[in-house]
Amino acid sequence: MSEHVLEVIQLKKVYGIHTSSEFEALHDIDFICDQGEFICIMGPSGSGKSTFINNISTIDNPTSGKVYIQGREIRTMSSNEIGQFRYDNLGFIFQDFNLLDSHTIYENIAMPLSLKKVKPKIINDKIQQLSKRLNIDTLLKKYPHECSGGQRQRAAICRALINNPKIIIADEPTGNLDSVNSNELLKILQQLNKENSVTIIMVSHDPLIASYSSRLIYIKDGRIEQTLERKDLTQEDYFQQIVEINSSESRAALQQ
């Protein structure tokens, strides 16, 4: 299993087991991600995108199946082991920020390293460098409620990157950013992916955002419906193919 940064075998997620509202959100999904891939997950609303990304990243527990990250099966880990594993390997970027309102932007960004008891000077140097890169270095003493949505998202992005994670899990990371900041963020993620071999798994509904990836996974009704690899395509050609996949699915939905 160790040659793959992530391997999913027969992943199933069922909600409301043994009740009248039992619902199978994911159906026996098999999925492999190698180190250094930049994968975008797309699909219609309610298709299982967020459920899938939560179940492959230790946020939620699958009903059945196996999930290996860095060669370790996460369902066999204790809660303490999973917590440590997250800090050592994963960075999370979410649309709703998940910042602590009682902490400054600086303290929020520092949290992953503070929990690992990294020296304050090292933490400060990393925060200064990253915050300048994302243009929030003047906001470090402010609290989240004093910042705009875009500023809070960039703070959340800084927090995700501060620990130099091997894998970045991003769920609609540009949802609260304008086009300029969205483009900047995607270029940063692309640079991390190409220069540092950081693996990125990102959910997005936007074909333009998805066109920064190297592989597209299209999920529908809890199953992987299509896979598209960029390979030697230009970003524009890749974008057009992504648009076509989404348009075809939309037309099929209208005909049902």
C-alpha cells in the first residue's frame, strides 16, 4: 500500500442504519491517489462529494471498506493516533473557515504548530512568510469577526499550509474569495504541488478552478461516474473538457 499516498477500497457510507431513513451515500468506491497528484472532485449537489472527501481524510468514518493514507489504514487507528496523524500529514481548507473567534488570526494560523510544541521563533517566521504570500500580514493581530470573508479564508489557508502537509484536503476553498484571490490561491496550490510534490485533493463546482488540477473525478449518486486526466492538454483544453462533462450531465438530468 505504501506506493500510494491514498488508497480506498470498497468504501461505503450509510446514514441512519437500521432506521426507516437509511441512506447509502457512497457505494463501494475504489480510488487511488499517488504522491504529487492534484485531484479535483466534482459532481452535482448531493452527489456525495463532501461525504467522500470527509471519509478519505479522517474527518468521518466509513461504514465499511478500507482507507489507507501513507500506507496506514485509518480505521485501525485510535483517536489519539488519528489526531497526531492529521497534524503530521494533512492540511485542511474549508469554505466555512473553521477559525476560532476567540483567537487572533495569528493564533489561529499558529495552532497546528503550537500543538506540536514548535519553537515560537520558528512559528513566527513561518507565519510572517505565509501571511505575506497571501496578503494578510497586516491582519495578524485582528480577530476573525474583524475580517472579511475572503480574509478569513486566506487565514484558514495559511493555517492549512503552516505545517508543510503532505496532503492538502480542500473543500470549495475559493468559495468566499473574489476572482483575483481565487486565482492567486490556485497558483499557490499548483506551485506547492509541482515544486514540493504536495498532494492536493480538492472539491469544487467551478470548471475553471478544476482546470488547475491534473485529474478530475466526477461523482454522481455516490459513485465515481467519470475520470478525466489532463496529461498533455493545455489548461484551456482541459477546462473545455471539464465544461463538457458538466454540460453533458446537466443535459442528461434534464432529460430524465
